Amino acid sequence: MTSGQLPDGATQAQEELLRRILASPQFAHAESLQRILQFLYENTRAPGAPRLREYDVAVSAIHRPACFDPRSDAIVRVSITSIRERLRAYFDNEGRHERIRLVIPKGQYRVVFEPADQTELAADRLALPGPAVRTIWNPYLKTRAPNIMVYTELLCFRDDAGSFLRNIYINDPGADARQFSRLLSGDASVKLRPSYHFVSGGEMHGVLLLVQTFHQMDAGIQVKNSRFLSWSAIEYSNLIVLGSSRTNNFINSLQGEEQFVIAADSILNLNPRPGEPTSYRGSRFMDGKLERVVEHAIVTRRRGVVGDSTITLIAANHGRAMEGAVQFLTREDKAAGLLHVLGANEGSLPSHFQTLLKVDMIDFDEEVINVECVSHRIA
């Protein structure tokens, strides 16, 4: 074994741990964070490896240009903070029984592997997901009613050449397509037809994460398209509905007289508390050269329409905000924080509540880096 190399067994164990981390819900859909962590692993895990600079990570891992200036672009610092938080979440949840830990020391751009506390490993044999996540989803775990998750297809218009066009505020297939023809080709006579071929990437990531979480909890869940559902087919079911009031009629119908209501381009606060705004709109701004996005999502838990069923609405006007809301509801640390806010530390969750979430995203691909509860209501 040459200087700087690790024993084969140690290297294999570290590589297998990294693969599990990258495939976990914390990292599976965070591509730039995956690239950074993989780059740090490949370049810093060996003893005596040279110290990396912020510039090295930016240019080599996430392909920032050679003129990258860390003084005006905080992408690496923000990403490393998010990676550390997600690593903590992994080792608090599905990675709690790992025999080694991967950490990024504060103020450094390198990975370090540490042995886990074997005493804690022996004592901690709780089922996964953790107790807070199970409490959040408990109404779906002990019931005879079927669990159904409802997602949304997006309306687009297409021409005969295969070009597609979408306007987020037009979701009626009977809409006058001539305005789209002018935008698409400058010719209002071009024939456009409605087409449902697309789903928001963020919304679908949320669907996949919820399916994985329910599978881990040994709970069945069916995934259905909102366009093909009728009330009679789902009235006795436990529902999880993702979408916006523009695109999903179930969201529009079920949000009813709630205090947080999603509108076409904002979230309305119909009964603001002191210091709260009357509406929440998304924002996009530059932090130096780093593009940042802030969006909001509402999680509404209420009783079902018929019988003893449960409905959870995950509503946002941005697909990544929906993804962030699902991350919030399936991470043990975030779920535990929500239970504390709702006064449900003893495991008795209110049957009717809302939580308003702020979802922070970065860079051109609008990757979710943080989600936090900014307000809540208990009915």
C-alpha cells in the first residue's frame, strides 16, 4: 500500500456509505450537492490529500467558469452548509445504524470518516422512519381506508412540428390557442392542440419521496392522476393531494374556508396575526452572482369528506416548493420541529391544522437548500 492510500476494506466501506448517502432522500434529487460531495470524496478522503479551496470546488465540481470569484458568488458556502445539514439528517434517520460517519469539518472543504458510537448503535433500534415522521403520517398507517396520492399533469399546447408551449396561468384545454400560436411562430393560423405530457419535476420528486417513505413505514399508497379521478372514486379514501389551485381542481375545492389559501400567483393569509403579511409571493434575487429563489407552500391537514378519512394538501405555485414541503414532512428533524410547533410532542397530532413553509432555493436549477415553518394555524 503506497503512501496516502487506504486499506482496501476501508475504501470499500467508505464507497458503499457514500453510495447510500447519495441515494438517500436527502440527496437523491439534489444534483449539485451530489456533485460537490462526490468531488470532495474523490479528492480529499485519503490521508495527506491537499486542502481544497472554495474556487476548486466551484470550478471542478459544479462547473462554474474559470473567472469564478467566491467574494461575489456564495454558491459553494451555501451548498456546503446544506450538505452538512443533510448529512446530519441522513445519520439521524436511515443512516443511524451506519458503523462509520461521513462529516465535513467546519471551515474546511474535505470529507472525514469517523467511527460511530457503538454504544449508541446497540441501544438505538427504532424502526425507520423515526417517531416524529410516523406521528405526522399516523392517520395513514392505521386505517382500513386506502391511501391515495394525487398528482397534477400540466396543460401545454403543441403544434404539428412537435413544439410545445405553456403559460402557467392558462390551464383550460378549451382556451383560445391563437395567442399561443403568435408566441410560438408569429403566425396566429398555426394549429395548436392541448397536450398533457408533462409533470413538474419538483412535484414528481415529492411523489417519489412520499412513496419511498410510505414503503419504509410498511404502508401502501396508490398514485393517481388528478385528471382521471372522480369524487365518487376517492370519497372514502385517505388523500394526499399535490398541486396548485390553478392546475388541480381537488386543491381548489378542498382548501375551502382555510386561513391560508393558495391563489393563482400567491398564498393569501386571510386572518393575519400581528406582524404577518396578508399575502406571500415568491421572490427571485441575486446574492452577489448567486441566484436565489424564495417560494412558499401550504400543508393543510383536515378530515376527509366522508367517514373517518384524512386529507393532506401540499399546495404551492412552484414545483420545487412542493418538493421542499415533502422533504419537510419526511425528515425526522423537521417533523419533530413541526410537532413541537403544533403542541403535539406527546404524539397527539391535531386533526385539522395548517403550516406555512418558506422554501429557499439556489442557482439556475432552483435546488432546494432549506425549508422552514414561518406560521401555522390549528383549527
